[in-house]
Amino acid sequence: MENCELIALKLRLWQMEINEDLKKKRFKVPVHLGLGTEALVVAIASVIHSGDSLLLTHRNAAFNLVLAEDPSAVVREYDGSDDGLAFGQLGSMNLVNPRSGVVYSSSILANNISVACGCAFGHRISQSQNFSVVLTGDGAMEEGAFYEGLVFAKSHQLPLVIVVDNNDYSMASTTSERRCEIDLSMFCKSIGVNYLQLSDNDVQTYVTVFESLRDAVTSASSPAVVEVKTTLLNQHAGPTPGWPSDPMKVEISHGLVIEETVSDPIFVLREKYGIKNFSKFENELGSTKLNRDVR
Amino acid sequence: MSSNYLAAMNQIISDRVNQMENTLVYGENLDRGSFISGLSKNLVSGPTRLLKNVGNCEYTHCGVGFGLMMSGKNAVLFVKQLDFMMLGIDHFVSTYGSIRATRYQQPLGSFTIVTAIYDQGFQGPQSSFRGLGEICSMSGVSGFMLQELSDAKKIVAEEISKPGIRFFALSQRKANEELTEVNIVNAAPDNSVIQYRHGSEVSIVCMGHSLAHGKSLVYLCDKNGVGASLFSVNYVENAKWEIAALDALRTKKLVIIDDTHSTASLSFRFLTDVLEFDPEVRFTVVRNRAGKSTAVSDERFEVDCESVFAWIRS
């Protein structure tokens, strides 16, 4: 198994561990897990180098777990501990870790795109080969700030990748329940921004794509948009079973696969390596569990 | 140095901006046309100082400034009028709040917004927002009024490169006025208070761009042999405004002049701080009681100095 794939497995395990804490209502802060987004998260994390800027949404738990030197510090942050990832100051929705490149997280939809443009302008001023990545979603696409941000990034040829995590939901409303269709590829085309879509949830493919994107964006100094179709396998904010009519029951004891479809990147891995080999990988993860002791 | 208010302010600001490195200087029509009513004239680019004419997306402009700031770079945003910054309130409150709660590895850069307060109503009701203090209050952003040559030189020199964000606000009504040099006799370390005169009988404290009215009142006091202290107050969170407050406690007579329409004005916070120490201090607050007009009008803020002086003498 490739290293990036092992990291995806670890991330699934860590998120499921935190999910167990959510079931017990351990945290006062609202935690937004990203079960089902592991391929995307691991791919982005793999291309963030020293000096790059990663700007996230309130659904930043998976990113911070993968990028932190000590992922258990994320749990301590949710506990409000002063040895948490952000010294107990930021909690969950605004959690950042500048040491790892996560410079900003915001729960205000599309708010982070303009901030990412500023970070990308900073790279331009430094004349560095760094770039910025900003996460946004299908809900944020409805905001005027989304449109403004893309136009601004293109107008100034900023080294910025805008990742639209399209999970179809804005809290309890699906896209079709709240708005007309937006053809993001056509919108990007209309302003001359490169666009591509990912949906097969293969970790290694995603890593390769983001490596190419990093090269393209930094060498051409021009923004790009990646729309990634994901299925969120947990509630909007809280433990599984999911929402709004999701019957899934996520239990660590059931193994790491949550949904036996390509919507689950861990299922995709299991299919790739076979159940027998996959079980071996799962069993080897025991030593990488989070330290979730309540102090 | 030109004595025309707008030209003088432009020269003070551009001289400083042109010395900044690792900086993005940006604004709508920054480098063409009227140069944002003259605000952005004389700016020059450098190896690490980019000048950018940008599109009409004020919300994004504010976010860009914060992004540069958290990257350790500097941003100077020129905005034609304060009203446009209402679109950035989300960033001032939420983004800046997050930044302040974060421990970055490198020092923050500076983010300065240079704008004019349209302190008249001829552009219509949507172009006469004077409540910079209200934006500052809800966000913790500092707001400095550039009123005279002396205070503008001091504030711009000391504040423009500081880590963090601040507004420099000019008065549109004063644009073509001739300026005279008024000496500063004292200032708070955070420039929340600038003192122009020291007197023994009354403390005159000016909020917003009302310093000219304060000067008129001081002139009347001088003419009648009444010693007056004169201050201008800027919005700075946790302001170190003791020099003005202690002066009021000493003279025991306080005149506050406030040209904003705000009912949540800095005036009241200052007054509360003074009265908390000595409820016997006599005070009067001269403010725009007519409220904000919803129609095109002069919206001139007038102070009846004779009446206020009569109160001082009473």
C-alpha cells in the first residue's frame, strides 16, 4: 500500500475515534468530521509544502488531523486544553495550525476565498514558488463572495487552487432543494479559469492530480478550480448515524469501511487491495490510534 | 507641504507608502482618472511594492488585506468612501477575530485602509455613513481621523507599518480647505488621543472629524480669557486615553463635540470613564441630534460655539 493510502486509513481511524467521543458528547465545541473525504484531504495535504497556505472551512477536522505533527493535539484542542493544537484558543470551526500551513479556517461560507487571494498575492510579492489552496463547497458557490473571489484570482493571475468539496448538502438541504443547478465548469470557462472534476475517490489518483495542479498553478501563476464530488458519511456536525435520513451506523468494531460503494474512499482502497490484505493493513493501524485520554 | 487638506493628506500618506516593502497597494481606479479623488496620487511601485488597480469587489478587497497580513506582508487599500467598507464587515469582525485568536509563527503584516468619510449628504443617503467608530467597535479595528497636518504626520508615520489593521479616515467636507499647522502638545502612546492645547478651565474633547469646531471654541475661549484644553479622540481598542480623562477630572468641566450620527458613540464611553472617577464633573455633549437624513441634503454639522461658551462660563 502506498504511503498516501496508509495515511488515508489512519485518517479514517482517527475520525472514527473522534466519532466515538462525539457519541458520548465529550466536546462542547461543534466538531465537523469529514468521513468520506479522506482521498481529497490526503491529496491536498500531500502537496502543501513549507511556505504554502491552506485555507479551510469549518469542516477542517480531517485536514488538521493529517497535517498536525501530533494529531492527538486536535482532540486536546476540542477539549479546550492549553496544550491543544491552537492552545485551546480556536476550538473546532476556526481551527488552524500555521506551522503546518493551515493559516485560516472559517465557517462563513466563501469568506476564505478572498483571504486566500491575499495569501496568494503574498506569494507573488515574495516571488516564491509557493501557492495557496482554499477549500470551499457547493453551499459557498451560492455566495457572491465565491464569484468575486474567482474573478479576482483570475484577474490578478494568482497561484491559487480553489477546491469545491461538492457533497450536495448545505446542512439539511440538498442542492436541488435550495437552488438551480450551477455549471461550475461553464462558469470557470467564462472567466478563463482552468477547471477539473474528481469523483472516483482513489487516493493515489487524487494525489497525482494535485501534484500536477501545484506545478501548473505555480509555474503559470494562474488559478485553477477543482470540483470534487464527495459523500459525507457523517452528520453535518455530530456523530453518525448520519443525516437527514441516513441509516448508517459507524462503529470502529465494524471495520474502517463505512459504505460499500465508491462514495467511500476506504471502500475503494479495500477493493483495490482485496479484503484479506486490507484487513492486514487495518490491524496494523492499532499503534497509530489517537491519545484521547480525558485529563 | 501643500496647505490644501486633500493634497496635504495625499502627500503625507504617499510619502510613507512609497517607503514600504513587501506591500500590495490597491484600490478601484488607484492609478487613473481622479486617482480616487486625489487620495492615491503620487504612489510608485517598487521591487516588492505592487500597485494594483482592482475591480469592484470591496468584500474581496478586505479579505485580500487580511490574507496578506497573515502572510506577513503589508496591504494598503485605498477606498473612495467609508460607506463601501460596510461590505467588508464580515471580514472585520469574523476574519480579524480569528486572526487575533491565532498564534502565528511570523509577525503579522500591516493592513491599512485609507478612506474618506463623506460627512455631507449631497451624494445621497447611501453615501454619508460617518460611523467609523461603530465599525471599529464591533470589530476591534483601530480608526484614526486625519484632521490636521501635525496629527496626520504623526499618526501615519507611527501606525501605517504596525502589525494589524487600522483605518485612516479623511473628511470629504474638508477636501479643499486650507490647513494651518496646529502643534501637538501631547499624545497617548497608542495615538488614541491627540492633545493640541493645554488649559486650566475647560476640557474640550472632539470625536470624529469635529476638531475644527473644537478649534473655533478654543478661539472663543482664548478671546475671553478662558483656558481650554483641546483633544481629538481616535478609536483604539482599550484606548489609553488617560491624558484627556485626567484633564477633564482636573478642570471638572468637559465639552464633548461629536459629529457622527451614532447613538452608540465613543463619546459616551469616554464620558462614562470620566464620570466613573468623578460624577461631579460638569459636562455637555454637542452632537448631531437631528439624526441622519434619508434625503439628499447638506447634512452640515454645526456647533453653536456662543451657546457652548455660555455654558462654559455658567
